[in-house]
Amino acid sequence: MRFVRMSSLGLAVAAAFLVGCVTAAAGQGSKTKKACIDRREINSLKGLDDQHALVRRSSGRYSLLTMDKKCRGLKLARTVLIDGSAARVCGEGVSLLSFEYPAVGPMRCRVEEIEAVPDESAALELIESRAPRE
């Protein structure tokens, strides 16, 4: 009987430890906030190059969208739209941009990252600073 009590106590301690570890890990994951933009705030979208787009938001704010890969023709696109009906545009591959490439047709690219920038020139400087040096 004593063996049963000791093993039950050991299992209870182990279970409490595991629950504490899982709760702590979940709490750490929830601290990182995913970058998102409310669609109602977006006034215009403009392709800057084949991997970046500039969002002009309400109140004179701007955001730089970085795609997960090169989107051939994004810079030449006349109209860039948010694909889907979600109320927010989010990074980490959750949201898509769609545009029409003149020679190919409709294209879609995943938004990997969203960053606040002061204006278009600051966005272009940021892109240039990240470009690989030859």
C-alpha cells in the first residue's frame, strides 16, 4: 500500500511540474504580438520593388510590407489589393497581396512582415540598407 501512495505522489508531482512548464511556455508565446493593420485604416497600397509594398494609412502613417519571396511584377502593378475578406492584414504569411502582372496575369504573395515607417523615403532607405552587398 505504501508503494502505491509513493508512486501516486510521484505522478502528481510530475504532472504539476509538466503543467507548470506548459503554462509558462504558453505565456511566453502570447507575449509576442503579431503585427497587423486594420483594413479600414488602409488608404492605398503601392509596390516599391518585387518584395516590398508601402501602405499609406490614415493619419499620415505608413507601413512597409515585406513579402515572403520575390513577387515578380509587384513594382509594375497598377493596382495592389489585399486578398481575402479578413478585417486585418497580418504578417507571418497570414495575409496575401494580389495584383495583376501585365504579361502573366493575376499573382498573389504572402505578407511576411509589417513594419511602421515614417514615410516612403524612409521605407526605400530601409530596403536599401537590407539589400545584400556585392
